[in-house]
Amino acid sequence: MIKKWKTQNGTAEIDCVECTRETASSVWLPWRIGGVAEPVEKKAAKEGGSCTYHDTWEDAHKYLMARAAQKVESARSQLQLAHAFEGNVKGRKKPEAA
């Protein structure tokens, strides 16, 4: 079995998973369906979708740190836009009666 480190979008968890095989873009995971005793293989993309698979824990952590930094930067940009909107609203003057 091949050890991979799985990260999921939206969570800060890093899970160790075992894969039966891999290519440059995919991994195959043992998967049990219903009451079947023998697991079958389930193919998953290494990147994209809801999960990303990494070779080392350090790579997975670096990936999550980069995602977190992107979220922080996005939140900062949204806050700046909200402050600009607030300033525009505060600066509005009541029109003269026509």
C-alpha cells in the first residue's frame, strides 16, 4: 500500500490514507461496498474535487497554509470593499427639495 496525506476543502484536517496504486494525476483507494468482504478500488483525482492527496504531511500542511493565506487575503479585500461602500453611504447628502 502507498501512504498519502489527504486534505479536504473547508477543513484544516490532514488524514493519512493508504492507496493501492497511483499515477501522476490519480490515486486508487480500497473501498467497501455494502456487505462485500473484499474491497474494490475507487479512483480519485489527486487534485481538484473536494479532496487533495499529498506525498508527505509537510506538503499537505504547506497546501493548507497557502489556502488559508488566500482566504485571509480574500477577506481583507472584501473588508476594504465594505469600508469603501460604507464611506460612500456616509458621504451621501440629502438632495435639495425640487
